[in-house]
Amino acid sequence: AGLFKPGDRITKSGIYSVTHEGKHAETQEVTCVAGKKFPACDECGDGAQFVLVRHARHVARQDHFRS
């Protein structure tokens, strides 16, 4: 339920933990923005998996920064 793969639409902006198939890269944290799609990895393609670590609202969606 909380696991996303490349091509899935990002529904919540925030920090995501990403792991890679074949372990060619360490687990890392990345920022993903709602409305876009999770990207494929240049090395393992659709083998990357994303898990939301911490939701963060985009600054443009905050009342104090809408101008």
C-alpha cells in the first residue's frame, strides 16, 4: 500500500526512501513532488521502489506563499 514504483503518479509531495533492484546503489532519500510520476532509475529501470518517509506540502500550496 505504501510502496511505489517508477511510473506511478506521486500523490503526496515529500521525502521518499528509494531502494534499487540489484543493490547497485545504497538506499537514499529523495524529494518527490505531487502531480509528477516516480522516475525510473538509469541503471535498474523499473526496479526502483519508493516509500514515503515524511510528507511535506509544496511551498506554493502554503497560504503565506501564494503570491
